[in-house]
Amino acid sequence: MDSAYLKKNLGNCLTECLTEVAEKRPRDPIEYIAQWLYKYIDNERYRKEKKKEKKKLKQEQIEFEKEEILRAQRKEEALRIAQQELERKKAEEERAKKESVSPAKLPPVIEAQEPADDEPKTVSSDETQELKEEPAGEEAAEMEAQETSEHPGEEPGDEQTPNQADEETS
């Protein structure tokens, strides 16, 4: 049972230590083994720290590369935004130049696009109000008949001015 514990926890370490003791034959082998084991523990801690540092360094390198990519993207975006701003300013300057060159010095009229034939025509509220006010069908015919009956013998387009009426009577 003691040998199993020693193999499990100190296996390689103890083997290396005893090999070194056999080769060097120190005056006090027990003291040498104790010091060697202490040094071994320190060396193992140092190796573990180095592994952690390597892992951390790799992770920091990956993060640095990601940051560099982000910086490059930000720089490209800033250049793109600056170029768009420059183009917008040029367009404004051209528009201002056109406005100053025009004889009336009025801003240019931008025509609205008319709806396509396949799109349904929308009726505005003003147009619906006019449609409601206009009489439909028979009522319109009756109103026209009344207008013509008020002035018999006159055609709807034959209106006389007061001067013409005075000349006919004289």
C-alpha cells in the first residue's frame, strides 16, 4: 500500500531523485533527497506558471489581432464616412451654384413621380369633397334646364354684357 502511494504521487520524481543520488553519491543522501524534492516542487510550480503564461500570452495575442481587425474596420468606416460627407458637401455646393446661376434665383422645382398605371389611383380628401358637392345624374340635368329656362332664347354661351344690351335697345 505504501509503494502504491509512492508510485502514484511520487513515481517519476522519486525515480529521478534516486537515480541522481546513485550517480553522485552525496555524503548525506537523505538531506540530498529532501533538498532535491523541494527543488523539484519549485521547478514544477515554475513550469505550471510558464504554461499559464504561455496560454495567457496566446489569448492576449488573439485578442490583440481581433482589436487590430476592429481598428482597421473602424478606420475604413471613418474614411468611408468622410468620403460620403465630402460627396454630400460637393453636391450641396453644386446645388448652391446652380441656384445662384439661375436667373430667377429660385430653387429648382423637383417634379414628383406620377403613379404607374397598374397602381390604384388614390383620391384626396379635397377631391372627395368636390365630388360630394356636385349633383349627380338627374339633378345635374334639372339644374341645367333651370339655367336655360331663366333666359329663354339664349344659348348658354350667349351671354351679353350690359353695354351690348344697351346698344340693342337703342
